[in-house]
Amino acid sequence: MRVLGLLSGTSHDGIDVTVVDFEESGGAVHGTVLHEDSVPYDPELRSRLIAALPPAQTTFAEVCELDTFIGQAFAEVAAAAAASVGGVDAVCTHGQTVYHWVEVGHARGTLQIGQPAWIAERLGVPVVSDVRIRDITAGGHGAPLVSFLDELLLRGRPGVSAALNLGGIANITVVGLDGLSAYDVGPANALIDAVVVAERLDDRGYDADAAIARSGRVDHALLEALLADPYYALPAPKSTGKEHFHLDYVRRMTEGRDIAPADLVRTLTELTVRTVAQDVRAAGIRFLAVSGGGCRNPLIMQGLRDALPDVEVVLADELGASADGKEAILFALIGWCTLHGVPAVVPGGTGAREARILGTITPGAGPLRMPQPVGRVESLKLTAR
């Protein structure tokens, strides 16, 4: 079964897409990655999305229109990717998270937009969507779902190993003799990107090659204030997002401080390094595979290696999943699992009471025909075509 995975992460800068051809025998799954790409949002659509995100106020009318426009954008990206490999059997779309509701340490709800019916109509194949909420109803955080893929890729490694994703939010999956734990560490690129956009420091909307941060200096007083945020002291499992870590948060933290934009970006970059490094040390991790946009920030990567001299810090490519495309591969895998009746979640990764089959299925052009169920995924091997 060829499954196309789609998502836009908490950096909301574009749409990541992959196509994976899955084969299964006796619970052993082999996935051949046929296509990977990342397509930027249309600038006008991205601007509308950013303007509607918390803590901004919006309207149901704007949410409805964005749901359609993002769904149509996803459909176009999916159609191009499917055509490049000669077609797909199914799609799994994460959509675009616009709100993740956490209250008193528990996730209560989550909202992803990007109407999947547009994808089903454009491609004519079943579409799995809305994949986080089922985990939340079972007591989980609905995040980080990538812990399911991480556990399969890290399984069997000696000692304590981990997979770190540096998107808008940093999340980590830790696998050791005592089992698995996973959670959102805190902001990775979210606050950096917010400042770069607000201060118009780079038209691309991010700190390319850490050029801005390299020109600044760490404001240690501000850094200590940022590190005092209560979120970092919460026990796992936990999740967060731009509902908490956003531009107004930065403005509140810098109120009354005279800090140059480059120094602010440098300090926020160091915040990511410090928060990740302290959790890696606390867990006794010796192998760390990094993915997401932040792994292309040389200052973050060098900072982690300097702070963690006893840890082997590598890119996720060494596990068989590309550092840039791992989360899109995750959603392709979730789609395959849902259609085959397999729970694509690890309770230790999200805090759920039990694993659940994820998502909602929108039929394609014809009758919905489900494949023969598979008991569970015992192993996963990924290769590139």
C-alpha cells in the first residue's frame, strides 16, 4: 500500500509531504520512501494563518475560510506528489494545528484545520485525518505522536537512546530499559521565528544558518527569566504549543529590558539548547537522533554537542528516516496503521491509558474497502528508493 503523508507543523511555514510504499509480513513492516518534499505556504495564506493564531482573536468565518484554503493547498501538494510516483492508495493528513487545549496539566482538546474532503476529492483515494483527538479521549496528550515511529526506529539500541524533533516546539522520545517516555520539551524554533518575522530580520521568516543569532550575544538575565517558566518543571507526559510560547510571551518577558533584536534571537536560540540539554542529561541519554527544521540551525546543533560531550548527537537519517521528512513519514505510517486496524500510538509516549486506532477516514471516489487487519507492527525498516 502506497500512503502519502502530509503535515504542516508548529512553524506553519509550509506543507511537508512524503510517499511511502509499505509492505508487511508477520508484523514486520518495510517502508520504501518514494518521494519527499516541502512546499512553502502561499505568503498571503500564511499571513492570514499567523494573524488568526493565538493569542490573536479570530472569528468562525475566518476559521472556516482557512479550513478550506489550507485543505485546498494540501490537496494540490498531495496531487503533485502522487503524480510524481504514479499514484497512491491512501493519504494521511495531519493538517495545521491552530489550537491545542491543555488545562491543569491535561490535554482537553486539539484543533487541526485543512479540510480533508478537498484531498479526497482531488485524489479520489481514502484520507485519514484528525489523528490526535482519539488519543486525548483516552487520557493522552495527543502528542508527541512521533513517539510511535521513534520507538520502532530506536528499538534494540543499547542503553538509553532518544529521538529529538526540533520544529516550532521541541519534542523528545526516550527509549531505555524501563520503557518509553515522550513529551514536548518547550519551544525550539517557535519563539525565534516569531521574533524574526515581527522584527523583519529575514524575509524567509526564520534565522537561516543562524546568521542573526551569530551576530548577537546571550542576555543571561533574560535567559534565566525564560528558564524559570513553570512549564519546564512539569513532569512528563506533557505537551505545549503556541498557545503558550508565542510573540506576546516574548514581549512580556522582555518588557522593560533594552535588548537588541540580534541579542534576543541569540538568547532564544540558547534557550532551546539549554532546555533540551538539561533533559537529555537528566534522562541519562547516550544517543540522540535529531530531526526537524532546528537540526539545520548550526548554532543549536553545535550548542547541543558542546553541552552534551558524552552523548552521540546525530541526524535522524542514521535511523533510516530523513531529518527533514521524518514527521511526514510518521503520518504516512499512521495512515497505513489506521487502515489496517493497528493502534499507532505508544501509551508511554502520550500518557494515554491504552493505545487507540487513530483518526477519521474520508472515503475516496468509490466505496471504502479496508484491507485485512494486521495484529500489530512488530518492527519497521525504512529505506529510500
